[in-house]
Amino acid sequence: MILGLTGGIASGKSRVAAALGALGAEVVSADALAREVVLPGSPVLKRLVERFGEGILRRDGSLDRSALASLVFGDPDLRQALNRIIHPAIAALAEERLREAARRSSVVVYEAPLLFEVGAENRVDAVLTVIAGEEVRMQRLMARDALSEQQARARLDAQMPQEEKAARSDFVIDNSGSWDATEARVHELWKTLRAAAE
């Protein structure tokens, strides 16, 4: 059983994924794969520099993710150019890692913020969307990434609405309230996933 886990920015996806991992799921993170495919010397990083310029690199030759993000977040065309370069590489690596994870555990969680946007829902057996109220997400995002309200709003607005993700999902967990309440829902979901995997 492969569960795709998605949700809007600052909804708490990673914390829910970690909780499922602590219960025994194998977790594969699309964000971790995204960092892996752009390591110094990789073909993907070379293509990104060709498209976006040397300004997206740190002094040590690694990708400056915040510099790249500031370039593309306000520009849908640049964001599409970035996605065309990076997503096929992530998809190929994800398929490999998910196969490996499925050999180790009966429940695999594929944490992918852009699961629906890149058509990766076809790679999983069911989808969980983690949601949270807009103001909660704004506050978390501003605190976590030291963003202004305007910057945080732009990042929220650049994404598929979480309501649309939730409507297309098999499971939804609302992470607006206390972590204890969210964790209780994660435990309930875990029982369901284990039963489905048997």
C-alpha cells in the first residue's frame, strides 16, 4: 500500500509523514528527492543554471533554493520552466525509491506537496491531504521562513487550493488545531492503512 501524502504549504505534511513513519511506515519525501537531483555536478543542476543563471548557485556550487524560489514564485512561466526541468528527474527517482521502500514495509508514504499538480497520484494507491486554516498556514509560513505577509500570501496563492486537493483525496486530516488532535487522527488512519495493506 502506497499512500500519497500532500497538502498546501505549511499545512503540516511533514509532521504527519513523520508521525506515520514513527508508527512503522516507510516514508519517501519528494522534497528530499528534489534536493538529491540538484546536487552539485548533477545534470539537473546544470540545466537549471543554463535556464536561470549563475545567481541561483551558492559559493560552494550548490543550489541556493531561496534564490531560485524568489525568482519563480511570482512568475508562472518561470515556475513552469522550473517544473519541466526538475519534475521528470524527481519522478524517475521516486519510482525507484518507492519500489525499494515497498520491499521493506507494507505501508509506504510518499510525501509530495505537488502530487496532483505533476500527476503523481497515479503512482500511489490512495491519497491523504493534510489541510489547515488559511490564517494558521500564513502564520506558520511567516514564522518558519521569515517571510512578510505579502510573500507568504504569494506562496499560498501560487498553489492549487487545498480544498481542491482534499476533494480529490481518499483521506483528509485537518491540522489546524492542536497536535494531539492531529496525532489522534493519524493513529486512526494508521489502523485503516494497516488493514488495507494486509
